[in-house]
Amino acid sequence: MKCSTETGIVFDVGSLYEQFGKLKDNRKRKGLRYELATIMVMIVMAKISGEDTPSGIADWVKYRGEEFIKILKLKRKTMPHHSTYRRILAEVISTTELEETVSDYLTEKKHLGKQVVIAMDGKVVRGSLDDNQKGTYLLAAYVPEKDFVLMEIKVAGKGSEIPGAAELLKMVDLREKVVIGDALHAQRGISVQIVEAGGNYIWYAKGNQPSMEENIQLWFEPDPHPIPGMAYPAKDFETAISINKSHGRLEKRTLITSSQLNDFLDWPYLEQVFKLERQVTATKTGEVNFQTVYGFTSLSSRKASASQLLEMTRSYWGIENGLHYRRDVTLNEDRTRMTKGNMAHAMACINNLVIGLLIGKKNHRYLPEARRFYAGHFDEVCNLIFVL
């Protein structure tokens, strides 16, 4: 079914427009000029087409006022003022409802399979920082393979990520999922929560789990002072290597696994430990950088070989380019001032929606390219919003 600017709106049940219609509108009905779903689709359509600020969104909608009047059968001939968009995002919309609506919609569209990686990471929305450098801090559960955010919640700050992670994961269906986080998230309680909900974890062992890191490191390092004549049991090491060249860098990753520490290390549902070496060579200068990290997982060697673990750990870092860079730079999240109410969180959720809608659509691999295309094809933007 197609949307037409000539015949008016014909939308599919289950379309994004229909989903927005279920959001609770906390405004008083008396004097209400625009339905909440109408405002929301205007914001999302403008964002898809390249506008990032409330003023830019208002201008984009105003210049397409005749089309919106036809499509949505609006009674008013004027379009919303930029202050209306600000107020809706800051005061009216429930970010919890918006997150759930966007998550349900994108999850239905993406068709997740088994052993899907969920990368968990937090970031501050820099556009929300006030004079005291206090702002909105969000913790996201991101699916690198499908380029979309499953759920995102607001937490008090970096120090609140541990209780925030437990809350976030309660809101996600963890069955057949593999949760990867940095060393901060490597907590016993969170590990139990994930496995008992039907998922698995992969953690990095660093400063917050020093004994785990030390024990794993010692296992993978050769004994510097072997005792002559003493026989040591063979180790079950399995190794996987990947080499990738891009952006002027040659990257070699080597991951080695072992299952022989499961009974020695006191950690719930532990099945494997690993050592990950990363060697990056600048192709122009020849400069080489090395990094070695250690980790552990509830995935057994039967469920995840060394090569599979290597691919999963590599996909985890996709959250930086796949989510943070796209939001911060391409969607101008860092440069858009959003200090009032829930505006920063609501706009972040809309940015997540735009990324989920556009990446891979019509073979667009890059978000700027996709936004330029839709900026010149209004009917195609309508089809994204009104067609299932």
C-alpha cells in the first residue's frame, strides 16, 4: 500500500503512524490544535530528510504544509511553531512509552535470529549539558548486526550504570541473546540475571575485576620459570585470527580461548575465558599499536567457537560507529541544545528510530546518503511512516 500526496493518507495497521497514535497525550483537549501522532510523524519525517533542530523541523514542515494538509486531512492551514515541537518532546511525551513503541516497532521489522549480540554502553548527550556540566546520561542496548537500539534508559551517570544495566536488561527479551558490555558491567548479579533469562554474557576483565583479570592473564602466559622434569597438563587453547583493512589501517585480531578455568574461577555460569590481542598498523606510516584484553563468557565452546567469539567481540565495538557516531555527528545530537525536561532523551530515541529505519533501506549503507535521498523524495518518506 502506498501513501499519496494527491489522494490523502491511507495507512497500514501496524505502521509507525498507527503506533504513534497509541501514545498517551497528557495535554488538555480544550484548545488542542494538533494530534500527538501528527506532531510525532512531522518530527520523524523532518529528521529523516535532514533536519535536526526544532527550528529546522518547523521550517521543513511549514514548506510542505500543503502536502501535510492533504495527507493528514488537517483542518488548520498553518503548521506547528518550533516551540510546539520543543514542548512536546520536553514535557508531553512519555520517554518510557516512546522507547517501548520504537523498540516494538523496530524489533518486529528486524526479525532477530539466535545468538544475536546486544552491545550495552552508556553515553552523555552533550547537547543536554548545562552550565554545571550536568546533562542526560543514557544507557543503550544496541544490536550491531541489525543497526538498531532495542531499548535505552536514562541513568544518573557513569556511576549508575550497574543498577541501570539490571533495569535495562529487564526490559529486553534476552532469550537467545548474547550481552556484551565493558568491564564496568562485569557483575555477578547481572551475569546471573542474563543467563537465567535465557541469554548469555561476554565480559571483559579489567580494573573492576582485578583478580579475574590476573588469573586469566596468568593462564594464557607461559610459565617464566618452568621446573625441569615437571610435566604440565596440556592446555585446551583454541585460536582464531581475523585481518581487516579499512580507513588506512590494517587490523589483526587474535583470540585464544580455554575452558579449563571453569572450576577454578568463582563466577556464575562461567564456561570459557579468552585472551584478545589487537594489532593495528597505519598503512601510510607503518606505525603499529598493540592492545591485549582478557575476558570470560557463559558461552560454552560447543555454543561458541573461538572464531565465533572473535566475531562477537568485534561486533561489540560497532556501537561506536554504528550508533554513537551517527547520533553525535550525522544527526547532530551533540550540537543540538536540549536542556529542558525530557527533550534530550526523547530526541535520542527519535534518532535511534531514524537510524533503524534508514540503514539498509534501499541499499543505503550510510546514513548521510540515505538522508539526502529522502530529502528529495517526499512520497518515499511518507511510505516509511504510513506503510507497514
